[in-house]
Amino acid sequence: MGRVLASALGVFVLTCALTIFAAALQVEAEDISEEAKIFQVTEDQSNRKITGGWRPGTEKQFQIFMKKYGKKYSTREEYLHRLGVFAQNMVRAAENQALDPTAVHGVTPFLDLSQEEFENQLTGLRVGSPLNEVSSTAPTLEEDGLPTNFDWREKGAVTEVKLQGTCGACWAFSTTGAVEGANYVATGKLTSLSEQQLVDCDHKCDMKDKTSCDNGCNGGLMTNAYKYLMEVGGLEEENSYPYTGKREECKFDPDKVAVRVVNFTTIPLDENQIAAHLVQHGPLAVGLNAIFMQTYIGGVSCPLVCGKRWVNHGVLLVGYGEKGFSILRLGNRPYWILKNSWGKQWGEHGYYRLCRGQGMCGINTMVSSVVTATTSPPST
């Protein structure tokens, strides 16, 4: 992807890059810390073979990667296969770095996965129809007076970063995150809710696109999930219905509902309106194109090319800021703050910052807000 454009930019970007042999992936909010030094891929660190196997530097990096993330492969054949995938992804990381110079791309926990495996295991958002037949389009809100920077994490409305594992249930995590935030806005209480309930029990389909049905680890839609929750009464707590990372028999107990969902709306494409709804109503469920996320370590992602129609991953929009520096976009540029569901070892402690105001990677095409009851369900 993007080889022609990457070649044009590669000399400039990769000449300026520092080759660092270390294995840390943590990134501070505004700059890369010492712990965030990465294996920066340069032109001579390709996936080309030499006599007797892979280039020694590549295999050394792969072995450090295995140790850091606890990777184990059962056979020599599997080891060599994953080494080859890793080497190819190192080249992809260099291409992504050239196309996305304001972010840092390199070694992440998912560099031993092919692009197909990555999409199947770590995304899982179904496209569906643009507007859902049960929801209403959100009203236009006043945009004047919005804060320059805003973050629901600072207000206590966001639970800890979760880990979906190798189950394509991003849609469920995006849904629960939005419901958790809405419940906090309504009641002042932050409660971690059950993704497993959605994975096991939600089979709702988009009435305008019967092929877009919620299907556990094989994908789903946040708006479908809202409809399901409105019908069954709501979500159980995480503790009462814990996540297992695989689809199992539905064990939902209506008597254990912790938060009731009463309505949801879709947000217009305008990103100023998205910001206004975020500030007024709480964290929002959003979809985006995750093409650059497999190799993302930190910084503000502002790729030169990122398809807006191939939306394949559900995340939670929790805030925005104005201090994202972009060389190719003339200074400081605004960005969104997105909570992911790939654990804290990925990205900026589990978060992703993406350029705001340009519909980057389709971030404005699938945005929804949910409304929960203002009181908790009665105890039984």
C-alpha cells in the first residue's frame, strides 16, 4: 500500500530517521520518551533473504519482539513463518512512517500477524447502512464556546483500556465504552460493562442491510448493539458476565442488568458537530479505517493517504486536542483522542491520536451517541 508515494517520500523521511535497536513502545502525550525508542526500518533492513536464512538484524529484532510480548511458536516451521511475516511488516512500518510522518510507526504487539489476520482478529466492524432505521439523526448543537482541549478521561467517564484478544469484537468494546460514558453522564457513576454479553447474545441485523448482523468474534455494528440492548433491557456489569475472548452460550440474566439503554442517535459528518456532541453527551462510538494502526506507536496520525470508505474498526472517541504538530500540514493541527481495545501495550497506553477536521480515515462516517436511564435498575 502506498509504495509509489512512499518511495517519493522515503529518502526525506528515512534519511532523517534514527536507527535504534531497542524494544520499548510507550509514548508520552506530546513527545516520544526514552522508553518509546523503536526498531526503525530503513532501506537495508528489508525482508530479503541471505544465504542461510533471514538477515541477522531482522531475526534479532524478532527474538526481542518475542521476548517482550511473550510470543511462543510451537514448531520451527511456525517460527520461520512468523519471522517472515514480521520482516514484511517491518517494511510496511517504514512505508507507513513515510506516509504518516507526524506519528511514530514501528514494532507493536501485532507485527507477527499478516494484514488479513490482523483485520480478522483485531478489527471486526461491519459497515451496514449509513443511517439506522431505529435511531434518529442528532440535532445540531451550538459550536461556539467549545473548549480548545477536552478529555472525558480527566472527568472520570472512561474505564481502563481493555483487551479484545484475537476476537473480532471491536464493535462490542466500542458499544460498551459509549454506554459506560453515557451512564456516567446520567448518574455520575462509572461502571465497567460486559462485552461478553454482546459477543454471546447479540444477533441483531441492520434492517437496511441484512448481511450486516452482529456475530460475536466475526464482527458487528454498534448501532445494531444499541437496538439489542434497548430490547433486552441493558447491559450486565463486566464482573457478572466477564470477557473470555470467544463466543459462548448466551448467559444473559435480565435481573443483573446494571445499565439500561433507552435511545441512540447518529451524528452528522461535520466534525465540529461531532466535537459538540462529544462535549455535551459523553464519549461516542466511532468507526474508522485501521490501516495505519497495526504499526502505530504514538504521536498524531495524519496520513497522506487513508481511505475513508473502508471503515473496519470500532473505537471510542473520548476527547480532542489542538497541539498535534504536523510538518506537512503547516504547524499545529487538531486531533481526536480514541480509546482502542488492544490493551495498554499498544499505541499511547492503549490510545490513538488521529488528525481532526479532515474526515481522516473515515472517522466522521460512523459516529453514534447513546442515551441511558438516569437511574440504575432496581435491585432484585
